[in-house]
Amino acid sequence: MRAVTGSARQRRSILRFKTYKAMPWRNGRGSTLEIAREPPTGEEFAWRLSLAAIEEEGDFSLFPGYRRALALVTGEALRLRFRGHGSCFLDSLKRGTRFEGEWKTHCVPQGGCTDLSLIVRKASAVRPSSIVRAPLTLRVASTRRVSVSGGLHGALFVLEGAVAIDEAGSRSCRLRRWDTLLLTPGTERTLTLRNVGRHPAQALFLRWRPARQREP
């Protein structure tokens, strides 16, 4: 169940790990836990946030017309090879990257990996102004503040531990491991994260704006 709080201009949804929906990969080689997407149903989407296990070497599904952000959640390391566009190595020191959905991408996991994947519809001549920020890894030992610019979606995904989240005009909420706080676009907003566990918490922070649909 999703708990929705905040004003109409600044809504937020608390998404619990146990509510994520299992969906097959486009290439049929695995499955993903879908956290959220817009719209919530249908084959096409403006954006999708999901969590997937990568147990063996293989190719990613192709998503022409989309931009992707990906972050390592569990596993020793993950190497991504983009045919004709170089490669990227993700581990605990560098967890996140961005790339184009049409790139032919080959992944090589070390130790079995889980990744957090964001797929966002790109800009074009008729769909302007898409934005995908690079994923940020946040360490929360006591308190930490993060901001979301006006007009952007945002998602805070807890990697380890638990955090309480305070925001002006909204009730405090608490997220545990692999829970997500989803923020809808509105005016600029600031979140205060408080660690509520024995050890420092870690979270992934993503921000994006999909390109608008073509006007009829």
C-alpha cells in the first residue's frame, strides 16, 4: 500500500519493498521488481523505476528513445560495456551511471548483483526538455539535507539501515532497507534525513523529468 502525503503541488508516496511488482525483462532473460512508473499501466511509459537481480553475464534490453540511470545496490561490482561508447565499472565507491537506452549494453556482475534502474523518455524535436541526473549515494550518520529542484521527480531509495524524513508541510515518515520515497514535481523542496539505526544509513537519490508527450 502507498501512503501519499503533502499538497497537490508537492505530493510524495511511500513505497514499501514488499509491494514492488515482479515484471519480465523486455528481452525475456530475467525479471525486475517494478517500484513505480508513469502511467501506472500500459506498454509505453514516460518513466519507470525498478529493482533487478543480475546473476550472470548478459545483454540489457534495448530502450530506444529513452535515457537510463543505473545504480549498484548489492554485489561486489558490476561492469557495463557500451558497444561503441566505452565502459563503466560500478562498485561501492562509484555506484551510479547514466547511458542511452538504445546503446547495446553488456553487463558482467561480480558476485551476483542487484541494481536500481531508472528509464526516462528522452527529448526529441517534438518532445523537449527531458532531464536525468546522475544517481547520488548519500551516507547518513546523523542528519543530512537534500534538495529537489522545482519541476523534477525525485526518488530516495534506502540501501542500508533506516532513515526518518522530515519536510516542511508534511508529516515525518520512516523508510527501511529497500523502501522508496517518491516525490512528484512541484516547487523546490528540501528533505532532512535522520539516521534512526545503530549504524550509518545509506541511500540512493535520483532526480528526473521525462520529455512531454507530443501534442495532438
